[in-house]
Amino acid sequence: MIELRCPESCQYLNSARSESNERENELRTKELAEEGRAPMSLSQRELALVNLILESVVEAHRGHNGPTLSNLIDAEIFDALENALKNIETETSGIIYEHHASTPRIEDVSRRIRAALDDLAGRIIAEQRPKRSEMIQALRFARDEAAAHIKRSKESNDSRAFLRNIALYAPWPQEETSRLIIPR
């Protein structure tokens, strides 16, 4: 899903998602056990926010809603998640200050993440609107997942393992997909 624009009906895509999800769960459970930590438990609302956050990262990579960041790497994603987290935590504390990222690319991804969260909050009625604490929890979860992939990928020297993993679950717009296998 990084380079190939598979339609959602692709059997290979569905198989890859299933296998990737199983492998990721096994690795993460093992890593957390080795670190002596329990898995972070998220509510359904927080999981939905994690998905929104990760989709906004993939959209930045693909060039939706702004310039494309096709060569985005996991370390930049981690820094963008960290920056977005700091900004929302600072905002929640009542201080008016914006933390700036170390590069314009990281700043762009961070702003897209926060814009996606703000856009969602603006479209939902007040009673159902996600709380800042839920956004913070979702950002922490996404940041920890990125960190785990970065740590794992040092052995394989793969700087885009996290991006590849999250892109697998973010569908391309229907008009941009194409069949790669032509049925007989």
C-alpha cells in the first residue's frame, strides 16, 4: 500500500493485513513482556483516534491534503507524533505555546495530525467529542508503536517499517486504485 494502490477487494491485501496484524501483536506482546510492561489498554474511542492519527501520517506520505512526503521515514514519524503530543499536552495545561519540530517536514506531519484531530472534534457534537485526554492517550500509543518499530528495525536497517505497517491499513481513495491482476 506504499507503492501499490490496491483496491480494498484485493485478496492479497486482506491476507497481508491479517498476517501483519498477527505478527505485530506477537512481537509487541513479547517486547512488552521483556520490558516488564503491560500492554496499554485503549477504549474504543481511543482506538478510533489512533486510526485517525495514523491515517493522517499515511496521507502526508501519499500527498493528500498537501505536499507529498513520499520519502518519509519512521524517525520523522516518531518526532511528529512526539511534537503533536507535546503541543496537545501543553494546550491541555492551559499554557499558550506551540512546540516546533526540528525540521519543516516533521512540523508538517505534526500539524496534519493535530488538524485531523481538531477537524474530527469540530464535526462531532459536544457530548460525543473526544476529550483531550483521549487524544493524548492515542498519541502516546501511536508514538510507542513507532518507537517499537524503530527499535526493531535497527537490526534490519529498515527506516520505513512502521510506515509500511500503517500504510497497509490505510485505503487509497477508490479513484486512485487499480487492479494489478486481470481476471480471465
